[in-house]
Amino acid sequence: MATSLYLITNSKLTGNETQSDWNRIVNELQQLNMDTTSYFEKGRLVKETGDWNYKIEEEGNNLFNVDFEGPFHIQPKLLSNIGVIYTIYKYRLLYEIYGFDWFNSFRKDLYNIVKIIGGTEVIYLADNCCDKLESYLVTAEEYNVPYEDIKQKMIEEFGQPITDYSKLNFDKLDYSKIDEFFCDNFSDLKVTNEYEK
């Protein structure tokens, strides 16, 4: 079973948003002109078509969350206390491809999306048998615990987050014994304005 890469961010819903807010976010996401995902079918590469849209999911007690969807490798979801970001990638990606141009492009796309939905930083999480990181993902997704609370609990368990990708060592990655977590505040992209394509 593969271990997928997820992120949480400090964006959240205020409860006062209107359809014009969702339309603005979708419009800004569309302006990113991100490449769509591709897949193989009958021996050839097929590029998916479509664009960003949103779906509101009612949770009861006047609570709801908003999924921003499209044929892209990164898709955010806003809950009342936290933002959760889904990717098509595996958690090990963080440890394997730091420094490659593709990873820089991934971070720029991620930064743009997080900025559009109102966040400033992310914590990388994982699912499927990834020891402690999976429990924090469940806490965010199912229990809608605020980002700041989750970050504080992770600091209590793991110590300060790693913030330098070059410090991640693939040879030491063991999903059953995770003893670190990674937080990206995109400070390098904010300073240089490299987020703009």
C-alpha cells in the first residue's frame, strides 16, 4: 500500500464567505495556468482536460467545507478550522527530489495555491501506515482541529519542525518510525517573489 503525500495549512473558513468568495478563489486558481495531470491509456499518454471548480459539502450544525477540484496534482479543501491539501504524490517525494527543478515548480504551485486560499505555511503529512503522521492527518480531516493546535502537538511530540529540505535523509526514512516533521513557510519564495510564473 502506497503512502500518499498530504499537507495541512493555516487557512480556514470564517463562516461569512459567499459564492463570490468561492468564485474569486476559483478565478485566481485558474489564473495560475497549472499543467493538468496525465495518465497512460492503451500505450499513450493522455493529458486530462478541465479547469478549477468548487464543491460545498454540508457537515451539519451550519458547518461546511469547500473542495477546490480540477485535473491538477494539488487540490485544496477548506474546513472551518484548517485547510487540507491533497496531492497525487507519495510522501517519499520530499526525501527523494529536493533540489530538482520539478520540485521547485511543485513548491511554487503549492505556494500560489496556499496564498490564494489564505494560508501562509504548510506541514507535510502522510496516510497509510505512516506511523504518527497519519494520526495528525485524521485529526485535521475528520475532527477539524485548528492548524495551530496540530502544529503545537507535533512540536511537543517531535520537537521543532525541519524547515530545510536538504536536511531530509531518504536513507533514514522509515514509515513505521517517523521522528520528524516538515514545515514550509515559503520564506524564500516570499522574499524573491518567485511564486509568480
